Amino acid sequence: MTTTPAGMQLTVQGTGPPVVLTHGFADDAATFDRLLPTLAGHRLARWDLPGHGSSGVGPQPSSRGTALAWLDAAVAAAGPGPTVLVGHSLGGYLSLCRTVIDPTGVAGLVLVSTGPGFRDPAKREQWGTFIADYADRHGIPEGARGIAEQPDSVVLDGLAALDVPVLVIVGGDDVRYHAGCRIIVDEVADAALVVVDGAGHFPHQTHAEVVGDKVREFLSRVSG
């Protein structure tokens, strides 16, 4: 029996190799709805981050560690076997962070509109300011904002040693994320980049067929 953290909204459906889907900041699990046909034949775990969608805020104070613990619960709920982690934006960063820290049981990563964080403390501070403003504008509870923190450069520092296949997808118009996506592809040995022409920060929604085809090909390679 899998125990999930109090207040965590988690849905598991389907059968087959496990896939865990993690949405971005100020979003919820429904962001992946248009990709679900692509994922037929897999056991899917979709969940809402703390303070997002139907999930409660969770333990206080919230932190990146809070979100990673919830991600681990989603991985456990998805069932046994190597798992593909699919994440959008913050969800991709968290999936990447979890795998850099402990790649055990991860068959591959699909990172949509995802950056690896910042090594420069000043840029991490700027990120925190951006997140606070974004959270204010989108009504994210104060207690849930810490999940987007970047207290260190653990992801950047661990990319070169990452030994799992990675598919990076970014919108052609999502210029803010181009450099970060390129860093991931350049550093990880088995990584591929797909740039979706005409797409912004949500290519999995606006260009679901294109993204779905690429994800399907990747899943066939890494999880059968």
C-alpha cells in the first residue's frame, strides 16, 4: 500500500510501464490532458503540487524538499518498474532534480519548457523575486511558494554525471527557456532537444500532436 502525504491530490490510471507527470508552478495536473492519448499503454500517476489544483498546501514551511517528497510519493504510487518522469516547467526542474540526486528507478526524463536553475546566487535571488511576483498574480498560497525555491545549484552541478535518457522539448517562441534547455542537452550524454515551431511555454497544450509524437517515440525507446 502506498501512503501519500496529507492533502496530496494524486490520480493513478492505466496499466503498463509507469509514467509520472508533474505540472508547473501556478498550474495543475490537467495541463497534461491533451497528452493522455499519447500515453495509452502506460500506468500514469498525475498529481497536483502543494497549494495547487486540488492539493492542500502541505507541511510548513514549504520547500523544494517538500515537492520532491511528494514527487517520490507519486513515483511509488505509479508502481514497480523503471519510471519515466514527465515534467513541465517547475515540474521538469523537480523531476530533473530528483533524478540528479537519486536516479534509482528512473527510466528516462521528458522535460518540457524546463531550465536547470542557476549557479549564480544573484540570479537565484532574482528567480525568487520573480516567483513571488508571479505567485501574487496567480493567487498561489503563501505557504506553497517555497516549492519553487532554488537554494543551490545541485541540478547544474549534477548534469554531466546524469546517466538516463532525456528528451527536452521547448517552444520556439519560449525564448526565456532556450538557453537552459540547451545547457541540459549539452551536459547530459543521452539527451535530445526538440524545438516546437510557433509554440510558447505550453507546447504540450498548443501543439499536443507534435509533442505527443515525440513523447511516444521516446517512451517506446526507454520503457517499451
